[in-house]
Amino acid sequence: MTPEQAIREAQEQKLRPVYLLVGDERHLESSVVQALRAAATAGGIPGLNEDQIQAHDSDVDTALSAARTLPMMAKRRFVLVRGLEHWEAREGSESKALAPLDRLLEYAQNPAPSTTMVLLGGGLDKRRKLVTSARKDGWLVSCEVLSRADLPHYIERAARERGNALAPGVADLIAELSGPELGPVTDALERCCLYAGKGQPVTEDVVGECVVRLRTKTVWELVGAVSRRDPGAALTALDEVYDPQDRGLRLLGVLAWSARQLLRFESALSEGLSPNDAAVRAGAPPFKARELADQVKRIARVDLERWLETLAELDYALKGGSRRPAKSVLEHGILKLCRSSEGRAGAGAATR
């Protein structure tokens, strides 16, 4: 099941006796655990019917004993076991005793009806019988890291749940600036929604105030200067938006987002869509259609694709791949972006 389905079960008090959570997305894992704990312990004395067990310093008997204990002055107990990978049988083990994970599976097939047991196995081998059985029987919760393509959909859904709409392209912008981990993404979205106000739309300007600390309008001026092959204007715009505190990494994220938006717009136009419809397809508001159309007229598709390659090189350089000062790396990268595709040869040293 998905994390959303597990949380819905908790909210509806339709708790299963055992849940196995696998995957590396800690924010999703934490959200599911929080919801299951709240549902299982509702109406009871806080802490009285709750056990948290670390597999690396406890054995499986401790967990099973806690799960089989009757609740006191409450309907249910909650047992959380972290780090199941520590109980994975070592290869070559000659012990004839039933392995800890097999004993957990044996318990899951005949669980205590008054206990909700949550097993955290982010690092478990997915071929383990415990995992395959949990998947088959419906008590496996997959907390996998979202792909970059799925991240904007998650952000849009989370914004709706907070009562805020997102302006076109904003979900993709937040994903670019704060992803891929959901913890920073959720924090960024919450700050934007609080700043915008209940029921108000989250716009690019709000993201500029709350997340990136630069005006997206100025970034588009930078993109426009690059598209005009105007290095003087491009470097002037860079001076206005460069933030030494993050070494320009967030600016780089906005530039990559802008380049992808232009590519999507150009692709939509080539399919025969009107500029307004192409803007919507690209994740931009219709009023930006003329600006986007002017830019793609000046930039060949091969240059847009080269922009993304150059921005990836800059990202590597800013994260330790170059000994140059960060702003110098960006300046050389911006100059490289200003060159036409015909001048690509010999331009590879911009970030070294």
C-alpha cells in the first residue's frame, strides 16, 4: 500500500495488526509512523501502551513480548521496531533456530488483535520472505523516494491539503529548489503557504521570498540576456541575484527550471499548440506566452539542451568540483551559455 493509504487507515481507525515500512524516504516513513501511533494510542494514557525497540540493541523476543502484552486501560498497544536490517540472518549462519525475520512473519500470521506493530525495514533485502509476504497480504507500506517527475504532483497535492493553490510552474520550481528529499520540500512548501496566507495562491514571487531569496523576475532577465547573447547584461543580472551564502546553487536551480520550461514550451509549439496553450503545457501562466515565444525564437533547441549540460557542469563545479571561487565559476558558466552552438568547440573549460 502507499503511505497515503496507510495514513487513511489510521485516520479511519481501520488499523491492521502489523505494518512493514520499507524504502528510503524518511519523511514519508515518519508521517506514516506518526499517524499510526496517534490512532493506536488514541484515548489512552500517553506512553503507557507504547514500546519503541531498536533492533541493533534488542532481540526479537523483546519485540514479540511487547506485541503480545495486553493494553492497560486502553483498547490497543503500539509497538515500533526500528532497524530490522540488523536482524537479517548472516550468510553462512549455522544456527538452527528460526531467524528473527521469520519469527516476525510467524507472528504476523497470528498477531495479537489488540496491538498495532510497526516494523521499519528501510534497508531490508526486498527478496526476504517477510517483505514478499507483507506485499502479498497487503501490510507492506512502500516509502520509496519519489522520482523527479512525480515530485511536483506530490507538492500540488500537499498544497491543496493546506488549502492553497499553486500558480503554474510553482510546484516544479519548488521541486527544483528543495528536492529530491521530501523533508526540505515539505518545509519549503509550508513556509510558502504560511507566507501567502490561508486560501491564497502560492506564486513565483512567494517562492522567491520564502525559499530562494531572489526575484524570479530578475532570473528571467538573466535568461533573456543569455538568449540575446548579451554577456554584459547577463553578468549585470547575475550580480543582482547571486547569493554568496549558498554559492549560487539555488540560482542554478532556478536557471535549470527556466531552461526546462523553455524546452517544454518549444516542444509544445512544434506540436502545433498556440503560444498560450504551449505556455500552460510548459507550466507557465498564459501571460508569459509572448515572452517565452520571443526567447525560443532566439534560442535553437540544441542551445537549450546545451544549457542543461552546462548547468549540470556548474552544479558539479559549485559542489566541490572546481577550486575557483563560486562566483567566478558562475560568471564563466554564464559566458559559456551566451555563446552560440556554433561556438561550442573549445568552450569546455568554463568550469575547470
